[in-house]
Amino acid sequence: MDTGHNIVRVSEVTRTFRMGTQVVQALKGVDLSIQSGEYLSIMGPSGSGKSTLFNMIGGLDKPSTGKVYIDEVDIAQLDAYELAWLRNRKIGYIFQTFNLIQVMTALENVTLPMIFAGMSNDESVEKGLELLGLVGLRERHAHKPNELSGGQQQRVAIARSLANTPAIILADEPTGNLDLTTGEEIIALLKHLSSERGVTVISATHDHKMLAVSDRVVWIRDGRIDKIESRDQLNISVGTISSKDA
Amino acid sequence: MALGKSASAFFDTGGKKISRQVVLPFRKSLEISIKSIKVRFFRSMITVIGLILAVAFLGFVLAGAEVASGMLRSGDPELRNVLVKAGYDLPAEPPVDAAGRLMPESVGAGAKERWIVILSLLVCTVGIVNAQLMAVTERFREIGTMKCLGALDSFVLRLFLLEAGMQGFVGALIGAVFGAVAALLAGLVRFGLPALTWLPVGGLVMAVGAAIGVGFVLSLAGVVYPAVVAARMRPVEAMRVQE
């Protein structure tokens, strides 16, 4: 595994939202460093600030105070064009609801980010087919999303997220809309990609199956980091969690 | 594109062979918008039908005026009487200049007719704005996803303008031709063959062209606000869970 630099660094980040007259503080000062090549899960109940932190890391939201660095660049300094570039090349997104573009085939969905990146048509088709092959859907490349099962759609989405060989893959509840077995397949695929290709995988989840493959788990509670556990510590606590659940 | 100092170093790392840009070639955007229209054909049809009707009305009025003008320019007092009887607002005697020659006359659309046309076009534009706003809400996830994949505001804007432009052109074309044909048939029924024999072809083409132009422009005008709303949408919207 690449134990190199910090691919994401979050420093004293707070985020406040104004809801009507009320001011809600979703994040109350978070510090976090994520190493390149790491498989990191962010866990926490809904309303904990998990999604806010996740969006921050993905360059989808800017902090009220504090800094978020992606590859040591402060994302608050980037203009709209540079942010689009960042989303296009540095980050691959995977969504709970798959978010394939319905009017396009699987292959067209995978090639779209490459088109944005200025790749030629032939090149992008070749790479798109290769990526679909990687997720085991090469022969279904001409199918529209509504002709694919949930698990297949999510695999297309994973292929799409890899389109421009990003450094980071952000997965927002990637197994949230999938059944148990399909969810496990997706998790295995993500883990495989992370270790094979050295991609940093960051996922927000409350799927406990994710814990087993994570290098580190960040627990968010009430806008702060409750605890960060690395894998060796996890084996113990997973037991307690599942017993708590049962 | 001017980049900050730290930013340019950052952009070098990923750039390598690929040029450091975010693009959507025009051909590709055309392809995407045609696909979107095809997939939402029924919905596009409803938007377009409103436009077709309004433009058909405009075309009907403009072409009808051409028919009457043609008959008037024939200089045949008989035809002039027919027009007066049909309710065209003309002086009892044709105007003559100082030397006693007939002066060329023309008939435009009556004031009342003009108002109805303007009103129908206004209603049609409001209808387009409404339909396009709904289309934007329906597609917020798609737009958000595209933005997550690196689409700029301008890509989204362009897609919506292209779609509306194509819908507008096709709708206006159908409407204008439909309206002009209806006006010719109506002329034929009311005035008989002279309606067609004296028809100024250039004027008719101009009338149809004007109706198409107006329809096209209205369609684009109607989509500007919805398209700006869509383009400004934040990529976070793609993360929303509810269907």
C-alpha cells in the first residue's frame, strides 16, 4: 500500500447552516488526515455531521471556518473552473442512488467524465470498455441503466468513478440501496480496487460490513470526531457493535 | 485560464498527457440533448404543442394578411369590394394620389387580432417557462451528477439551450407551416381562386419566416431562466436521497 502523503487534510473545520432564524452547527471543529491509498470509512448516525464532513472532503461544500486541503491545495482558494477540474480528475463519486444518467448507456455513462477531460472518442470508448470489463459488465455496455439491476448499476457507477484514474473515490452509502449479498460484492470490489490500484477510498456509511475492509474508521458524533479506530482495534469493537445491534 | 501559484502545481500533477481542461465538444452536447429529447419525447411534445399552436395562430394571421394584400394589389375593384364585405377595414373608395392614379394599399392584421396574437404568444412563453422549470426539477439529480463528474455551469446551460432551441425550431416550423396552410385554405374558401392567383409568394415566405423566427426566439427566451437555475445547481444536489 502507498503510505505516502496526506491526500486529504481537514483542519479545524466548522460548518454552520442557517435554517430560518436558527443557526445550526453541523461541524464543530474537525481535524482529520487521510493518507493516500487508504480505505477509510466515516460512520455516524444521521444528523451527526457525517454527510457534511463527507461533502467537505469531496469538494462539494466549503467550510465556514477552517481549511480543507485536497492534495495539499486549499479548496476554498479554487474557483468554479478549478473545482470542476478537481471533480473531474481527482475525485470519483459513487452515490447511494447510483445516479447513472438515465438517457445514456452504461458505456456512455462511463465515458462522460473522459469526454469532459478532453479525451478523444476512440480513446474513451476503449478505456470505458476496459473499465466495464474490470467491474464485470463489459458485455452489457450497450444497456441503459433501467435495464440493469441495482448491483449492476452500482458497478457501472464504480467504473465511471474510475474514468479519469482519480486519486480519491468518494462513496456515499454505496450499499445503502442494495441487498446484503450485492452490497458485499460492491464492498469487495471497492476493496479490491483500493488495494490493486492504490486509490484512496473514502466512504460515508452505516453499513457495518464496510468496517471489516476499512483501514480506519472515523466515528462522528454531534459534529465532532468521536474516535478514530484503525483496523487492528476494530476487530474487537466490531464484536461489540454487532452484539449491540442484535 | 489563470491559476493560483499553488493551484498550478496541483494541476500539473494529474495533467500528464491529457490537456488540463474541462470540455464538452459541441457535437457531444448536441448528441446528449437530442437523446434527452428522445427519451422525454412525450414531455417535450407537450411543451412543443403549446408553441405550435401559438405560432400557428401567428402564421395564420400573417399569411391571411398576405392573401388579402395580394388581392388588394391586383387593382381589381371587384376583389376590393369582396374584401370590404368580408370585413377588412378599408376606406370606401381606394385612395388616389394627386395625379389620380391608384395608390397601393395594404392590409395588416387588425388591432384586435394583433392583441390576441400577442396574448397567445405571451401565454405560450409562460407555458414554456413552466414546463422547463419542471424539467429542471425533474432532472436535478442528473444535473448534479454531471457537475460531480466535472461539468461546468456553461455545459448545463448549453444543453438546456440546445434542447430548447431544437424544440423551438421544430415546433415553430410545424406551427408556421400549419398556420400558413390554414390561412391559404381559409382564403380559398372565402374568396375563391383569386386568393391564390394574386398571392405574393415572397410575402408569404416572409410571413412564414417571421412566424418561425418569433417562435424560435420565444422558445429560447422561455428557457433562459430555467436553464440558469439548472446551471447554478450545486453538485451536492446529486447526493440527495429522496426520489
